[in-house]
Amino acid sequence: MADLMTPFGPFESSPHIAVAVSGGSDSMALVLLADAWARARGGRVTALTVDHGLRSGSGDEAVQVADWLAVRGIAHEILCWQGPKPDTGVQSKAREARYRLLKGWCREAGVLHLLLAHQREDQAETLMLRLGAGSGLDGLAAMSAIVEDAHVRLLRPVLGVSRAALVATLKAYDQDWVEDPSNEDTKFARVRIRQTLMLAGEGQPSVSMLVETAGRMARARTSLEAEASRHMAHSCRVHASGYAAVDTDALFATGDEISLRVLGRLLMCIGGRDHTPRLEKLERLHQQMKLAIDIDDWPGVTLSRCRVLLVRGTFLVCRERRDLPTPTVLNIGEIIDWDRRFALSLDESAKMPLTLAPLGLEGWNEIVNKAPEIKALGIPRVAGLTLPSLIDDQGVAAVAHLYRRSETAPGFQMTGFHPPRALSATGFVVAN
């Protein structure tokens, strides 16, 4: 395990590592390996099992995992997906819920590293799925071994390890595991691909071939991401108020592949998303922006929770006003990850009650009338309307980075514009 973890270091002394454990062979092997690795460094592991509540018996399986790990002295938490379940796109929605719960627990616990048990065959299956979906280079690079989230690093240390090797690890530990019946359900595309790969013959792609291809794509992606980062330094400015300004000429001064990457990362960052838009949608927007340069009254385009506008020769990428968080009454000491873009907390000096809500047009007009100097800051109104504001019985008390009614306005801490994906590239390590 030490060799598998080395590419992800250095780690803090006495590391506390979280491991996502479904109870299947892959994750059970990973948590045992991670536990041995952490203990050798004076650290510890907490296993996290998400109970999606999608089938009978899932809760019992989570308890079984807890019992197995308790015998080995490994801490364990069960995280439940609450609320109504979707009728369509169940796997996708379950995945979103799973990552939200896992990352939320890590943030609350102050754990910096979350280990995921995706392995070699998973990587091959992912590449096949993305080939079928018509993905571009990024998609064909399959899964990254490292993903830098705003609050936690997602690590896949066994991405280059076979399923058979992980099963052998469990047998060496004399450890049982849970067999998920959905892994044999052919209504899921991944299961059908898995069965095809198991029967791969001459002239058909093997797991090894697919993993090698994903590695080559990852290598190319890494180079392109580095070039995109250099280009962004010259063409983009991200403001504390949560919008970006993009120099029109500089954006398109390089090839389409780089400018597409720049645009995708801008939308991901400003929109508070975990991923860039689908390639075909991004390409369409890219072409529209090229044509917009010669249009006097371009109406703009909405994509991935963002509004893209052309103002006096500069593209603005702002959060769109649709689907902003609903007004919320705050509690003292509460930490809010607002709209996945701003983090806010109230201290003991805050005068309650207070409501956290989008500033909106009425709020914008109120603060610019009371503080005309705001106009001189040059913040586009379209961006200002989507900022988080604190409202009391006298109106707008404070707005992130922009306005505080008086020195007696509520005490709060705002960590700044802090989306889940920063504008800079996330780590992308090639797993052999």
C-alpha cells in the first residue's frame, strides 16, 4: 500500500483518512490496506458507507460492514440518502448523492483525503462507456487518480490494480465481502460492458489495452491542461464577487482545443459545478461566442448555471439567476456553503433573526442607493444580483464582498468565492 499511496503525498503526520466502503470486494480490500498504511504512520481510518435506500437489505448490508470493521478496530459511519428517490436516471442521481454525502462528512470532520476503490477493470469500463457516449479527450482519459475538491482530495490508489488482486488481498486477510446484485443486472450499461470485456477475444479490446489507451489520453490531457492554465493567466480574470471577465482577443488567440478548455473550466468554476459541460454543448457555445464578436447586440447564452455575455468587447461569465438557493433563516455559528460558491458563518455578535438570500434586483437597487460608490467598482449588475445577502427587518444588512450597512451590521465571516472546482487545473495522475 505504501507504493500505491506515494504518488499522492506528502501526507500530514498521523493522517486521518476516510475510505468509501460499499462492502464489495474492491472497497473492503482498500479499507484494510488503508488501515494498515495509516496505523504504520500513527494515523487512523474512518470507513464511510452510503445507504442509498434503493433496495431492501441495503441497510442490513451497511450494518454488516460496520460489524466486520468493528472487529478490526476500524471506525465506521453510515450515511443515508434521505428524501424521495428519482424515477429516472437513478444511477446518476445516486452517484451525485453519494459523493455529496461523502464529501460533506469529510468537510465536517476536517478530513482532507477520501479514498475511492475504483480499480483497473473499472477504468476500462469507464473508457468504453465514454467511447459509446462520444466523449472527447478528457472523457477518454477516464478516471483521474487525484481530484482536488474544495474541501477534500479524492484519491484512487488502486486504479491500476486488478479486481483479482484485491480479492486475493481479502482472502489473505480472511475477510468476507458483500455481493451487490446490481453488479449482475444487465439493464445497466456498465454491467453489459463488464460482461463483454470478460469474454473479449482476438480483435476485441482487452482490459489492458483500454487501460493503456486511457493512460495515453491522460498524458495528453495533462499537457493540454498545463497549456490552458498558462493561457488563462493572460485571458481571464476571476473576481471575488463570483464572475469572470475574459479578453475576447486573447481567448481565441490560440487553437480551439485550448480555448474550449478555458471556457469549460470557467463555466465549471463560476457555475459551482463539479464538471465541465458536455463537449457538444461546449463546442456549440464556443462557436456562438466566436460569431458574437461581430454582432452588435448579442443576447448572450446560458449554459451550466452560467450566463455568458459580451459587454464592450469583453466576455462576462456570470452565475445565472435561475435556480439560486431559496431564502434561508440562519442560526448563530451555522456554516453555509451557499450555492456551492460562497461559504458563510455568523458569529455571536450577529443580531437575529437574519435571512440569507440572493441579493436580487430590489436588493441591488437598495445598496447602490445607500452606497453609490459600489457603481465605481465596475461589478456588472447581472453578477451582483446573484450574490448572497444577509437581510434583517431593516432590509439588506450585508452583501458578500460588497456592502455592509454599518459597523453594527451583523457579524459574519465570508471565506470568499470558493467553488468546488477552482479555475486552476485539478491534479490528473496517470495510473499504470
